[in-house]
Amino acid sequence: MNYPIWQIPATGGSILIATIAILHVFIAHLAVGGGLYLVLTEHKAVRNNDNRLLQYVKSHTRFFLLLTMVFGGVSGVGIWFIISLVNPAATSTLIHNFVFAWATEWVFFVGEIIALLIYHYRFDSMNRKAHMTVGWLYFAFAWLSLFIINGIIDFMLTPGEWLTTNEFVHGFFNPSFLPSLIFRTGIAFTLAGLFGMITAVLTKDLDFRAQLLRYNVKWMYAPIVLLLIGGILYLNVLPAPAEQNLFMYNPEANTFDSVFFISSILLFALGLTMLLKFNRKAQSVIVGLLIVIGLGWIGGFEYLREIARKPYVIYEYMYSNSIKVNEAEKINKEGYLKNAKWAPIHEVNDENLLEAGEVIFAHQCLSCHTVGGYNDIIPRTDHLTERGMEAKLTGLGRIETYMPHFFGTDKERKAVAAYITRKINGKKEQPGKKHIAEAEVPEIPPFDKEQDEYVLLAWNDLGMHCISDNSRWFSFLPPANTIWAQLIKRGEKPQVISSGVELKYEVQEGYRNPEKHVPFWKYAEKVYGAKLEPGVGLSGNKVTGTMHPNVHNSFIAEFIPVTPYRDDGKFNPYPAFTITAYNKETGEKLAMTKAIAPTSTEMGCRNCHQGGWRWNDVAGIADETSINILQVHDRLSNTNLYEQAKNGNPVLCQSCHGDPAIGAGGKKEHLNFSSAMHGFHANYLSGMSGDACNLCHPNTPGGTTECLRSRHAEKGFNCTLCHGKMEDHAMALLKHEDERGKPSAERLMQNLPLRGVESVKQVNPRMPWLQETDCLSCHVNFDVMSSGRGIDGFNRWVAGGSELYRNRTDTHGVMCAACHGSPHAVYMATNMYGKERDNMQPIQYMGISGTIGTNKNCDVCHTIDMKFNGHHRNMIKKNYKYRVPVLKENKGQQVLKDKEAGNETAKMNNTNTSQSNALAFIPALVGILFFMFRKFKVR
Amino acid sequence: MILQIIPAPDVLPAHWMWSQVLLLVTFLLHLVLMNFIVGGSIFTLWDSFKGKTVKNDAFSIPTLIALTINFGVPPLLFVQVIYGQFFYSSSILMAVPWLLVIPFLILGYYGAYIFVYKTGKNKALARGSLVLSTLILLYIGFMLVNNSTLMLRPERWSMYFENPGGTNLNWGEPTLFPRYLHFMTGAIAIAGLGKALWYYFRKKTEPQERDSEMKRGIKIFAYATVVQIALGIIFLFTLPSEIYSLFLGGNMIYTILISIGFILALAAVIQGLKQQLRSLLIIAPIILAIMVVMRELVRHAYFGDIYTPGDMVLQPEYGSLTMFLVVFLAGLYLIYYMLKLMLKPKTDIER
């Protein structure tokens, strides 16, 4: 931000630092350990009067000098060069805080050079004892150099108290100073032995060579004690997030964990072979190998240290991309470009979007990533759409805590997303196929208030419901709609009838062959553990069948496998079901009605996870999207789901992420499905309102479903009014899991910002599906409007499943949904496939589309006038809200007029970057999973 | 625009004069050592191509490289301390050629060793290595001059926006070549003096050779200094007028320093022609010191109102400075002690 960025996107600065630094430390540690090696070996030679050994020391000194003084010395300066080119801000911090430590180190460096020159050039031509004293001094200088540099390097990983005091002493003698010093001293001695082997193996005399190699093996192995002590202490002082990133979260660390671990084993195992007598050629090869392994070993260690430090270059002080922690707030407020001295432009607008994106990308991303090189940005982003990229930037550093956050304004974030997606990944905006939601005019069954004896009320228990039609890859929502019904015998005191009658259901024409449209049946056995005949759902029901008696004198048909794809090639996520009640004995038809079973495949995964729609550019989860999702899951959670699916074994998400609603399934340590989904995605979709929900759930305005049809929607309410903003919503779910000790809850919670509440403490945890917002939180005492509590359902959960809207009854046993309609489609609902499509029962029974019984229509059930609030408080009021549909006659039936029925033929224009969604899955899950896990013992 | 682009400096732990003085002192030492290796390499190559035997003093080149690098470290440190924001910026602008200094230096350094080990054994390899080393030394000098001039000219930094890939050099800078040649010719002069000094202490050398090499060294010094004076004047007048006028009466200190420098240079030429080694050993270091100080004053003049190291925020922290001073003194003593050990005679048994 303060400095120009050296832009070498294909190479990347980080790999240059790594290359120079690793080569340097390899030799620099040798320079320390080798010092002691030389002088101790010289002592040994003098003590034993062993001239051959003395000559070996002399030849090794020359080799040592050429390696350490030339390569070691210059590459050390090289580190200074490269770090100041790649991260000048951090270099400047180190230089200015530790200027006199560097200067002190230089004094040791001078001493080191002079001592080594004397030691080498005067090997045979000075007093032996004095020579050895110079040798000791060399070692002292070299080790003291390490002492100083060690303090500065470890300051970057654990600045400790310095962060608050800014005191030199605190920064230098930081928490990892001692562990690292011990560990590095151990490395130094090991390398002394390792490099000793090079000159040893050149010795021609077999016995002497064997003796030397044995001696060097001792040098390699003796420091293991130091390595172990230092290593253990080191791990102990690592900040907890650093340790998590190192060993759990950061996929980059996995590689280097392996490199370090494997090379440690190989180094010390292969080193032992030096005890055996081989021919010289074989030994030389092994020594060569050992050197390479040694380089891998130290490279692995240094990389791990660097990775542990991420996302910082100086822990909790400065991010890897040179942005100081304390500058973040200002940048987010004012904008990055405005604060970036070396940006060629200082604000982003519609015209310079891509240019601004490129600049910010160079400034904030290139310090670690390349385009086509190491840590390549392309494979890390090319599975994302532009919207997905934007989300990724929003959530950057929250779950992948090894990455810095994105710093800048919303517009700047969009600019970077646009640049990465369009310029780097070469994606173009692809206009989606135009989908026309054809208004359908269903025939409404007749009802004669004078003659009819029965009133049949039916509803789908979930108002916003999806199916995942990508079973080939994974699955979480099978086709499964559950329809309820209550049959009421009209009279002075109407009764809910549950015996002596039989209720049948039948889907409308066009939806009767679901097996032709989704791959559910092909994978049902693998995914759900249920062997199903085509067209048969998980509970054995087909799209046409008989309902079963259920609680509250109701009837139910569970898991009807209906899809939005019709046999005529059209898409309509609102199939109408005809429910008919018969006298069980006589078969006489008692009542008939129609209800809508929402079943959308407009799940917006593809909004972010590149891949488009599966079905005709209209809806469904495409293969590419599915694969992209699995690969993200594999990368972040160390799974192998993609390979599994590719080999024909797709999984059910809930086989690991159980659902609390069913009290079974899933793995104990794993988050429940709802917490995992919302908890993860909330980190990426924060700062939004209902549009965040619509990105996934089928409710995008102008989309193919617009599933929030309830009268609430007409008032402009969105999902967040009942469920809370995405972040708060997720937090409530996560907190529930966190309290049950699920380890990954914390990871998702730790950086999740809150919106409507101040702290996590204020969030009421909730179990998904069984604890939803209580309608009475706003409709206190059944008042129409909230009574001073504000329109905010968040945090006001029902205590348990029996109190849910869809499970509850009034004081007379009539279920809430019987009169008010499906959740999310509460009567006086509006449907894009025909305005009154969800209101067929109110229209059938009252001629208006409002709550059953509204506007003093008590006579739907009651044959006498009713003057009091019989079912719940506040039923009879001054102002009734309802809509009068325009009706016309059609073959003797009442039919909605086209104009009124259709919302003027809604048009939509999907683009790749437009928001869309997939919502229906929420409600369905409860029932579905309950049954699934109980009955079919899903994996 | 120019002011906006200059990065903000970090805080200082001790008064900036500490860094300033240490910068100048260590740079002076680095400069002298650099002169020895650059000039020495050129002499050796000259001899080599003239078919003369390689002189003894040439074999100290690798050792001198070691010390030159070593004494290059503190100036590199202190320039970052008080001019970091300028130095980092210019380095990044020319990152590629600048970073290449490192691998080239390693190559050149090894080249010098190959030259030492192969002289008399493999003439082509020895000479080839030295050619390579010398070219690399000249390259490094050119890069340093590029960087040192580019860091002074924030108004030229907009080249970054045309080319952020780090492959810029300060080509348009009028002082670039005069300055570079001034340094390189100076290297030849001082290396000549160094050669004389070397043989002065090498009393075991054949007296005739010793005498002729000493004379030759002083002569090179004298002639190179004549060229140096001319180059110095050119260099002076390629500076922006507001800066060179400081030396011509615009500023008392600047003027006095350049006057003394000029007079001493003339004196050095005369003493050189007279083969007066002892007086040259006094005059030359003074000239060098004056040149180093003037170089710094030019830097201050370039920054003018934009910046002085005094602008940096001071957060005093003298503990580490004390540590350095103590270690520095101890280091000096230990170096002295090691040199003493080096000269300690062998015991009878060892003989």
C-alpha cells in the first residue's frame, strides 16, 4: 500500500524468497554447526596425533569456506534484496525495529569472516593452539549470528508483547526465540555431519573413509535431542490459530507437513547406511541423495514456519500483503485505492472496474499468489462465477484463516472479482435462456355452502421446498413433498373427521412421470439406502395415492416424489394436487379440493459455483456445479467426495452432517446440515439482506420460482424478518452446535460478523427445523401487527417441534396451516405461475383469497352465525385483508380469469452473474430425513 | 503527485545521526575495498592480456571480495534505515537487474576463486573466470549507481506505471554515466595506491619487483586521479543546477568541502608524480572521506524540502544501540586478538 508492487504475476515474489532463503539457510546453518565441527575435529586430530585427520580437517575447511563464505554470505545479502523487493513494508519494519540488532549481527559476521579466513589460510602456518582458538572464535561468532537472526525471524512469527509495548527486548526475546534457537542449533550440528560426509566420501582410503563416515553419522544423530526439545517447545509457543492452519486447515501446509515429515525420516534412516562399508561410488550417490533430502528437510521446516505465520508477515501486526492490521478499518471505510500510494487510479467506477480490479489484485494478492505459477490463482478461482468470486473475497480470511481478509469497499471487491473472473479466468457473462413462467389456470372444485356437508382443507407442510436433482454427484433433498389434510364435517359445531373416510390425492396431469426427469431413482439405493421402483418415493408413495391418518385427526401423504419438470417439457415448480375425500364404506365422494406442492430445483448453487443450470438453462444443479462444490468440500475438509462420486458412489450430505430434527444420522463430531450450510456460507455472504437467502433458496425476484408467495411478501418483507440476517441466522444454528462441543462450529463462528445483535452471547441457539421463529413473536396474542416488539422474528424461537406453525392447532384441533395455508404461502399468497394459484381453497370456499373464514366467512364450516373468536384471539376484527379474484365460468366451473390469474406472464432473463437461488429445501428436510433415517437406515 | 507517491517512513529507535555517521564510515570502508577489487581485477586482466605473469597481490582478490561484501552490509543497512522509503521504491522499479546482482556476485566470487586456483594450471580458464568476475563487478557497480540515482528522483518514478515488472533502469539520468565512471576511475586510482601499499608491506618480495610494482601503482594512481578530476567536474555539472550551485558558493559547507577536495586532488596528483607514497597515504583517505561526505550532501540536496532523515519519528530505544556499541568494541578487540594469534609463532614441536 505504501510501496510499489513488483509485478511478476507468472513467477511470484514468494517463490523467489523461498528459493533464495531456503538455499541460504541450508548453508548458513552449516556455517554455524560446521564451525564447531571443524574445531572439535581438529582437537581430536591433535589429541590423537592423527595427521591424516588433521589433513582431512584442512581439506574440509577449504570446502567449507567456499560454500559458506561465498554462497552462504552472498545469499544472505540476497535475502535482504529479495524481501525488500517483495515485501518492503515488512522489511522496513524489521530494519527499523532491529537496526542495531542487524548491526550487531554484522559485527559477528565480520568476526566470522576474519576468523574463517585466518583459520583457512593459516591452517598449517600458525601456532596450532592459537589456530584452534581462532576456530573456537569462528564458531562463537557464527552461532551469535544465528542468535541474532533467530530473534528477528521469530519476531515475525511470535511478536509477543512487542505488539503492545513496541520494546526491542520484547520483540527480540519473543516467545519462540528459545525454542527456535535450540532447534536451529540442532539443525546446524546435523548439517555439519551431513556436509562432513561430502568430503569424507572423497577420501580414497577405505578404512579412513569408513572412520570418517562413522564420525559424521555421530554428528548427524547427536543433535536429535536438541531437535526434539526445540521442536516440542516450538509447537508449544505457536499461537493456536497458527497451529490449526499448520496442521488442519491450510492445504498448502499439508504438502510441507509431508515434505518435512518424510524428509526427516528419510534423512535419519538413510544416514545410517553410512555406517556400512560400500564402494565409494554407491556412497557418493547416497551422500548426494542425503544432501537433497537435507535441503528438503530444512526447506520443509522453513516453509512450515512461514505457513504457520499466515495470513501475517508479522503476526497480528502486518498481513502478508503488507497491510497493517490497524489500517484495515480505515481502508475498508475509505477504500483501498484511495489509500494506496502506488495505485495509478484512486477510485473505482463503472468505467475503470477491470483496471481497478487489476491494481487491487496486484497489491493485495500477488504477494502470495501467481497467475500460472506457484500458488496459482487460476485453479483456486476458476470454479467460481463472478458472484462466487465476490463472495469468496467477502469471506476471505474468515474460514481460510491463513489468508488475509479483502481490504476495501464493496465496489472495490466487485472490481477484483470482475478482474479475476473476466480477465484472469476469461469468463464471459452468459445470458441465460429466457424462461417464461406461464400462468396456469387451474379449475377450482365447486363448493356449495347450502348443500355440501364437508369441507376439505389440504396443504403442503413446507412452503419453500426444493429437490436436489444432482444425485449423480451428491444429494441432500430427494423429491419428497408431504401433503396434509383435514376433513371437517360442517354443522353448528363442525367436527374434524378422521374415521370412516378415505382421502386420495392425485397430481395434476403432466407431473405423473417424475422418474423420467430426475436421476433420483438411479442412485436411491446408493445415496438413501432404499431400493425404489421408478416413480415411488422414499415412503412408498407415488404421485397419486391414498393418504394416511395422522396426528390431530389429519391425513398425510409423505414424500410424494413430484418434480417441477413436466412431461410436456415445461418447468413449473407448483404442481397442483387434487385431494378427494370418500366415504370409506360406500365410496361416496364427500369433498374435493386442490393444493399446491412447491417443488423447485431452482437452487442457486450455480450463482457462485460455476456450472450453470442442469435443465435447459432454467433450473437444476448441473454436473459442473456439483463437481466444483465437491472439490471445494474436499479441499477445505480433507474429504474425497469427488473421487467417490466419480467412481459411482455419490453421498448423501446428511450421512455426515446429520439433521437434529430426526435425532439420528450424521457423524457425531460433524455439524448438522443446516448449521454447516448456513454457517459456512454466511461467512461469504455477509453484509446482505434477503438477497443473501435468495442466492441459494428459490426466491430470486425474476427467477423461476419466487417461492416466498405469502402475503408477507406483498408487504415487502423478506426472509430476514422472520429468520434473521444470514450471519445472525447462521450464528444461532452454530451456537447450538458449539454448545454441543462440535469442533468445527468455532471455525465457522470465529470471524462471522453479527448484524442485529451485539454479541454471540445475545444469540439464542436453535436447533434447525424444530425451532423456528414463533409467529406469535410478531403477532403477539394473534394481533395483526406487532405490538411494540418490532417486526423481527430473529431470536424468538419456539421451544420445540410441536410448537411449529406447521404442527400446531387451534383450541379446537384445527391446524394453523389448514386455514392459513402452507408456510411461505400463507393465504392471499401471490404466485408467479398464476397469481391465485396458491389460494385455490379460499377461493373455492369463500370466493376470495384470504384466510379460511376471513371476512366473516365462518359459514364455510359453521352453519350458524358465529360472533366470537372461537379458534384464537383476534379472529373477528374491523379490517379484513383479502383479495377478490376475478372469476369466469368455464364449462360450468369457477375458473380464475387469465388476467387475474397470471402476473402478466412474468419474464426473466437469467445471466450467469444474476442472482438466483434455491430455497425450498428447508422445510422438506425435516420430514424427509425423519423418515429416511428411521425407515431406510441411511448410511 | 511526487509527494503522494513517496512511501511513509517507519520510526527510528535512535537519533538519525547515528545511522548517518555509521552509514558514511562503513561506506567509506566498503568503497576502499571495492576499489581494490575492481581496480585490482582490471590490472590483473591487463597484465594477463599483456602476457605478463600474474602478480602476487592478485591472489588476494577473493579475500578482498569477502571483505567488500562484508563491509557493504552496514551501508546497505543504514541506507534502509534513513532512506528506506526511497531506496525500496527505486529497488523495486529496477527489481530484476537489481536482484541479478546476487547470483552474478556469487558467480563472480567463485570466478575469482577459480582464477586463483587455476592460474598457472589452466590459463584460459583462469583468465576467462577473471574476465567474467570483472564484468560482473562492473555490472554490480552500474546497478548500484542506477539505484542510488533513481532513489533520489521520485519525479522519475512514474516509469513504474508504464512498467511495473521491475525491469527499469535510470537511463534518462544525466549524472548516470559521469557518476559511474567517476566511481570506476576512482577504483583504478585507489587500487593503484593499494598495489603500492601491498608491495610496501611485502618486504620479502624480490626488491626489484617490489620497487617497480610500487612505482607502477603510484603512477596509476596519479594518472587516474587526473582523469578523475576531469570526470568529477563533468559529474558536478550534470547535477541539477540548484545542486551544483551549492558547491559553487551557494552553500558554505558544500563549497569549502569541494574546494578542499579539489586542492587535495591536485596535491595528490603532484605527490603521485613525485612517487611520494607516504604523503599519498594521508591525502588519499582524506579525499575519499570528503567525497563520501559530499556524496551524502548531494543526496540531502536532492531531497531538499521533500525529506530529511530528521523528519522520521524517533521512538528512542537505546538498549539495542548500547548492545551494538559493546559488541562492536568487543568485536574490534577480538579481531585484533585473532590477528595477534595469527602471528603467534609455532611451537618447536610444530616446526
